[in-house]
Amino acid sequence: MIIMDKNHKYGLGSVTIHAGTEGKHSTHHPVNAPVYLSSTFAFPTVAHGAAIFDGTDPKGFTYGRLANPTIVDTEHKLAALEGADEAVLFGSGMAAIATLTTAFLHAGDHVIADHTLYGGTHSLFTHTLPHMGIDVTLLDASNIDEVKAAIKDNTKFIYFESPTNPTLRMVAIAPIVELAKEHNILTAIDSTFMSPILLRPLEIGIDIVMHSATKFLNGHSDLIAGVIIGKKEHMDMVRMQRVHLGGMLAPMDAYLLGRGMKTLKIRVLAAQKNAIKVAKYLKNHPKIKKLLFLGFDDHPGHELSMKQHSGPGSMMTFHLHGTLDDAVKFVNGLEMITRAVSLGGVESLISHPASTTHSDLAVSPEDREKAGITDTLMRLSVGIEDVEDIIHDLEQAFDQM
Ligand SMILES: *Cc1c(COP(=O)(O)O)cnc(C)c1O
């Protein structure tokens, strides 16, 4: 039996396939672990039950909201992949963030977060946490002096995303880690956009990594899941809070996530290879006003991305020439590239923030402008289809503008 933990000597491709497969070491030696579709677990004797409950039998299971063998297998895979002690799975990325923040922050504590956050996270930090008596400062985390100036005696946590949605603004991780360590503050990053293949936050010194596993980790756009990854002492607190808030992932979805992750490395690299070709095609296209792609040196975050990531990834954003009407004609004209929010799946997805995630209903025109979101801005998550087909689809949609 291969044990793959954070000290493994295996590459990430091998880890995604072989880590977290303890479940296959059952009586019948299946090559693939069975899925434990069970809400509760029997105790062979009273003594067994007692040992599981008091922790002397750490391998035992009791009730599905606390733990399940399929969940544990996928958590082991995620921990090994990120190079951490432990991972804790949730029924969504938002359940993961809500559980993480409320596990560490209490009334009277102060938290610093970057001002550009995923919509649900932004709402959690500006409504839910303040309602609980937690003091929240949102600021530009890419400006380390601003972060330094915001630190108070009761600052417990710094939370940010990098790169941020949708303009792929970069936040430098190392200076935040250094500052936080000086002040004994925990750091957490939402690392969804790059995946563990392209960004290794724990190796830079971040304490806690969060992913919406809905995106690249699962990669097949067929489930919602989230994960928190880090040191055992921190994950014990997160797991306890998961028991209380109840945001557990379902076993079948944990199985599908583990299955999806087996191809994470080849998917991420294939999508990135396609994205570089698509970006080259778009860069000088007459219909494009401006392209934002981390792989090109005209992106303000390019240099930092080269240092912080092992590749530019497969997300890009572009502003079209013309009006909202032109943008709508272009998006409606696409045949293969799918109009949808979300990202990181095998299929190319395009989103038009001005009519969806950042519409007048969701975001004020001032905030939209501050975030650089114009009426013709598009976010493209490049998939792993044949790249010629992606480019052809874009070309025929441009012709309809
Ligand atoms: C999707 C997403 C989330 C939320 O995750 P869900 O799985 O949808 O709950 C959080 N952060 C980022 C960057 C995301 O893209």
C-alpha cells in the first residue's frame, strides 16, 4: 500500500491518482474504492462504540455528518495534493468559507480582507460577519502598507483571493505572510482560480488554503463542493465547526470529486495550453479593445504571476469594442463555448458580468467601475476542447457583432 501524505516523494499527477485510496483496501481488493452510502455506522459491541466516541479508536465512524470513509479518502487526496496535514470537505465553497471564518472569528475580533472577493464571500464579510459582532476591514491587499496600517490589537485573520475575479488582479502572498507572522495573525487564501497545480500557497507560508472544489478540482461541472486545507491544529477547529454548522459534503459527491481530481494535472495543463493559444488569437483581434491574461507582459500582474504561479492558467478577461448591444450579439452568437457562470470545467465557459454576476441588481455602478467591469467585459474559462474549435467559435461570433 502506498502511503501518500504531505511528505510524499511523488509528483502531483501521481498524488491525485494514488493518494486517499485507503477505502480500496477492503476484503475484495477493488482497484477503485467503494462509495460508502451510509448515514450511520454500526458498533459491533458497546465497547467498540465507546472507543470510537472517546477517540481511542480514531479509525472508527459514527454518523455521516461527522465523517464518512469516502469523505475521508477524498480529504486525504486533497491534503496530500496541497502538501498539508489535513483537509476538511464541505457541501459548497461558501459552506467552507462560512465555517472557516466563524470557527476562528468571534464577536470583538477583527479581520482584514481584500476588497475584491467572490460575490458570496463579499456578502459574508460585509453582512454576516459584522452582524455577529466581528469587525471587518476591506482594503487593497496588494498594497502591503495599507494592510500594515489596518492591523489592530484584535486582528485575528487576513483573508484574500489571488488572482481576483474578473480582472485577474494579483496579490503578493509573501509580504502578507511575513507581516502576519510578525503580528501572530492567521492567513487564509481562496486559491480556486489557480488550483494546486499552478499555485502552492502553503509553501509560501500561508496557514490555510480554501478552494471551491466545484471548479478546477472537480473539473466536470457536475457538483458543488468546497474544501479547507492546512495544519492539524487548525483543521481540528474547522472540523468541529463543520459538525455544528452541518455543511458536510455528500459521499457520492466526495467520490465524484476524488474521481475528477485524478485528471486534475492533465486538465489544468491542457486548458492552460489552449488558453495561451486563444489569448494569442484574441490579443490583436480588431474586435478586442483590451485583453487581460496573466501570460502576457502587458498585464499588470504578469511579473508577480511568473514568480508566484508555475503558469498563467486558463482564465482570461477581455473588453470588446462597441456597446452593450454588440457584447450581447457576440455572446448570443457563440455555439460551442457555453454561456454560464462558474469556471474550471472541461468545457469552455463564458460569462458576461454586466448582465449576470455584476448587474445593476447585484453591484452598484460605482463599485462596478471601481472593479473595472465595463458593459462589454467577458470572462472566459478556457476548457480542454480542440483549440481550433474554440477559436473558430469565437471568430464566427465576432462576425455577428
Ligand atoms: C465559486 C467560487 C466560490 C464559491 O464556491 P461554491 O462552491 O460555489 O460555494 C468561492 N470563491 C471563488 C473564487 C469561486 O470561484
